[in-house]
Amino acid sequence: MQAKQAMVKEPSTNPDAKRGAPVVATSVVGISKRFGKTSVLENINFDVAEGEALVLLGASGSGKTTILRIIAGLEQPYTGKVMLHGKDVTELPARERGVGVIFQSYALFPKMTVEKNIGYGLRIRRRKRREIRETVNELLALVQLEEHRKKYPSQLSGGQQQRVAIARTLAYNPEVLLFDEPFGALDAQTRGHLRREIRALLRKVNVPAIFITHDQEEALELGDRIAVINLGHIEQIGTPFEVYTKPANEYVATFLGAANILAGVVKDRSVEVGSALVPLPEGYEKYHEGQKVKLVFRPEDVSLSKGEVTPGHACIAKGIVESTNFVGAYERVGVRIDLSDSGSCDTNETPFYLTTQTPESQTSKPIIATRPKPEATATRLTIGDRVAVGLSSFTVLADVAPRKRESESPRG
Amino acid sequence: MRHVRGFDVARPLSIGVLVIMMMPLVFLPLASIFIFGTSKGLTSFWAALMAPEAVFALKLSMVTSFWATLFNVFFGLFAAYVLSRYNFWGRNALIVTISLPTAIPTAVAGFALLLLWGPYGILGRFLAPHGIQTMFTAGAIILANIFVTFPLAFGVIKPVFDTMSRSLEEASATIGATRVQTFWHVTLPSLRGAIVSGALLTFARAVGEFGSTILVSGNLAGRTQTAPLYIFAKFNEGQIEAANAIAIVLALFSFLIFSVLFFARDWLDVD
């Protein structure tokens, strides 16, 4: 029984798995795509392991949907190939690939009941009636829609429709599940709930999945790994933790969560930001003396103190509180830091910019810090307070120009 | 204190004006068919209706309209599929051409068919020596009906195609269906309502066709005389009752079809 295999996959019998190497379920090799003269995808490569969930995260127009459609066979790549469980399917039409696509609108067949929708893949494969009935029953139980089996899609909620769409693909034991912006049409509360539900379901059936989203929170929660796509390129691919804490470039840093970015120069194994010197940690030997770099840090990595900077934190500057904003779990503090003073974190001195009336000068920068609620309650900060600004962790990135859309020049 | 609402004079007044205006224009002409047709009692009405030539005319109208409708529904479905799924040079010109026959006077349509298929027509003159005659037969009536009702089914089906989400067909393809399976199981069910109303519209229009039919059929009683032609012929002969009986049938028939169209639109499209 195909569907049974799909639902509870036995430990893979592939010899690779025994040796501990993950089985590659889907790979995309050197895919590029152009529409006319505009290049929308440029040399896209990634693998998805058996049972793994990969999230393609990018803004609209980044090309992430095109990648999905190429894997599904709804779009042809310009170069490169698509492999499903080791088989090159690039030349196969969509119907022969056996991938499951969960469309953004779910694309349930409006004139079929829930059970007809789920059984569709088996009916067109001309399976025996009894087999179809059994599989549909199992899948209805799996997605907990037994009492809705006779309903039409228009009578279901968004979340229920989505579960029907998933069950409809699981019926024919798909090679991989492709989710196109699966939660785009739902309200914020249902979204969070459904994310966890789908995550649990995928664990149960052990089918590899590729999600498409522009929502970074969704990406962090859904993905075993995240690929950040920007203008047709993969900027970075890694676990949510890697991508968040070690962004490969400024785009990734700002697209995935909030980030403060300060321009600096490498000097004496430190980064000179304004006149503050932040020592370069291990692993940044690649930057040479005098190289322009960006110091990137998350709001939650900033420590603010009225006296001495928190022990163990690199002091970057002193600053003045410009705004405080309580947003539930934490407090968001806007601080304007003074980069003109020579690395002193003594808060008793008057910052330079306060005496000059030129707050937008190069030496004063606004940054955002967040503080957990207990800390915010223990040490209150009010607008105008002078604080020492420390960093518990940060990333140093080479200062490179942002990516531009590649297209052939009109005359080639 | 109960709140007293103002009485809006405009409401009964405007409804009254509307009904009074429709009296001489629509209601009274229809009513007179029934008043005249039944003035000499139901038995004479029944006798007029059952005259062999009258029965033949009604049958011929139904049969020719049926084949014209069958053809135009299939054609309209096919044309709508091609013209909403593919974008090509000359697409809009084709859409306009398909819709053109409704704008052409029906007498012109019949005349055009004669010039093409008639014994001395552009094509007809090559067929005539082989004993093939299309004009002045039931086939000619079907051809004329097809021509004048050409865009009706297409016009109803095409908008449904246009608004149908492409992702349904894409979903069907990724699930493993062939194009034919997708069309049969996914596309067609969504078109059910449009196909039925397109067919009814075409049939009703074909049954009533007069202008083109009188030119191409030859108007031979008992051979190529359709119901509207029968009414016209009997009226010219002064047999008002005979004409009247058929007129009542045709009026009731079109009333029935439009009621079905009006009230059935909703249940045909329920999910």
C-alpha cells in the first residue's frame, strides 16, 4: 500500500542511510531561469534530505516561487537539472514527477467532496475501489477530517482546506511536498497554530518538504534549514540558528530579524567603529588591515547600563536613550550612540553630539536594543538617560555593494 | 411614542409607471395571443395544433434547433478553451469574428448562405452536378441556425473559463492527471452551469429563427417549414387560428426556457 508507506515510513533500507549519510530526496543542480532577457534565477543548488524541511525565504520577486514551479515541473529551467531520489526528472512533465504541491489557494476541486478530492490521485491511477477507500479513510484520520468527508471545499475553514490539500498529495506517496506560501491567506493566530500542526504532521509522515515564504518568523519555525533567496541567488543556506546568528551578508542579516549595522575599518585586529575599537573575535583572520567592514548585531545582543558596561561585553560607545517602547515580551529601546569619543564608556561625560546640534553627523548613530521584561522592570530607562552600550555578540561582514538584478545588456 | 415613518410616494408611483409602460409594449401583445387563440374554445385550439403540417413544423423546429445547439455548444466550449488558454497573434480578431453573427441581420445571414451553398453559389455550383443540394433542405435550416446562434454558447462559457483559476488545472497535473483527465474531472464540472445555460439560450434562439430560415429553407409546407414560418404562412392565408395555435406553443416554450435560465442559474452552479 503506497499511502501506508508514505504515512509511516520505515527506516530507510538505502545502504547510504545505514552508513549515516542522509538520503538525498530532492536536489536542484545549477538551475537558472530567464524570462526574456531578465535573469530570474542564477545557478541555484541545494539538496533536501529524506524527511527534512527546507524553507526558501525571500521577498516577492526573489524567484522563490519559480524554483518551486521548476521542481514541480510547471516551469522549465533554462539550465540545470532537478533530481528526485537520484532520478533526473528535468525532462518529465509535471504529472509524471509524483511531487505534491500545496498551492497558496490550496486549489481544491470545488465540485468534489473532501473524500473525492483526497482520492483523486488514486482514481486517475485507476486503483481498486477498496484500496482507494482504505487510503482515503487513513488519510482522513491522519488529518482529522473524518466528520467532514462529505463536505465541499467551500464549506471548510482555511486550515481544514489546507489539510485536505496535504492529504490529497499524500495519497499518491509523493517524492517531496512543495508548499507555496502555505499560510499567506490566513490570519496571524491561525497561522502560528497551523505551522506547528504541519510540522508535527510532516514528522509523522516523514516526507521531505520545501516551503516558500517571505515571513522570517515562519521560516525560523518551519525549517530544518533555511535558504535565503535574493534576486535569483541563494544568499545563504543553513539551519535557522546558523542563518540567524551567523548571517553571510548584510541582506541576510536584515531580512532575517532586526539588525543594527555600523560601518567600520579593520585596525590592529580590531574593528574601528567611529573611534571605538571592537576586538575581532576568532575566525575573522580573513579580513586584512584597513579593510572596510560592517559590524552587525541583533537588538537583543545589545546591553545597556547606566554605569559600567556589563562584564564580558565589548563596549562600543556611550549613548543616550531616545525612545522606549514596551512591546509585550520585551522592551525596545532606541539609543543614539556617540562614536566620536575615543572608546570611553564613561557615562558621566557629555556626549559630543549633544554639544554640537548636529545629531545626524557621521559620529552619531541610532541603534535599536531590546531588553527582556525582567531587566526592563529592574532598571528603568527613560528618554535622555545616558547609557554605556555593550555587545554580547556580533558579526563582522565585508563591506560589499548590494546585489543588483542581472540582465543582459540590450546589445549583448 | 411610536416612530412614524415617512411615506415615500416615489416608490408606488415609479413601480406603477413601469407596469403601465410595459402594458402596451409587452404584456398586452402576449396576452392577445392567448385571448385570440382560445376564443373559440379549447377544442378548436387543439384541432389547429394537431393539424399534420403544424405538428411537422413544430417537430422540424425542435430537431433542427437541437442539432444546431449541439454543434454550437461543442464549438463554443472548444473556442472558449482555445481563446482563454492560449495567447496568440490575431486572438482578439477571432473573438470579434465569432461574436459577429449576432450583429448581422438574419436576412443577410440567410442570403449569405444561399450565395455560398445555393445551386449557383460559390461552393454549391461544384456540389450541384454531383446531386448534392444543401439549400432548401432541413440541413440548410440547421446551417442557418448554427450561423445566427454561433456566439451565444461561446459568450456564456468563455467568461467562466477566464475566471477559472489556473492552479486547479496545475494541481490536477501535479497529482498525475493527463490533460484529458484534467479537463474531464476538473475543468468540465466547473462549466456545467455555463454549458446548460448556453445550450438553453442557443436552443431558444434557434427555435424562433425566422429571417434566415425563410431564405434558405424554401418554406415548403410539410417539408422545410419550421414553426415560425408556419405562423407566417398561415397568417398570409388568413388562417389566423392555425397561426395562433403555434404562436401560443412557441410563446409558452420560450417563457419556460427563460424561467429555467433565470431560476436554475443558481442551483446549476452550487458547489
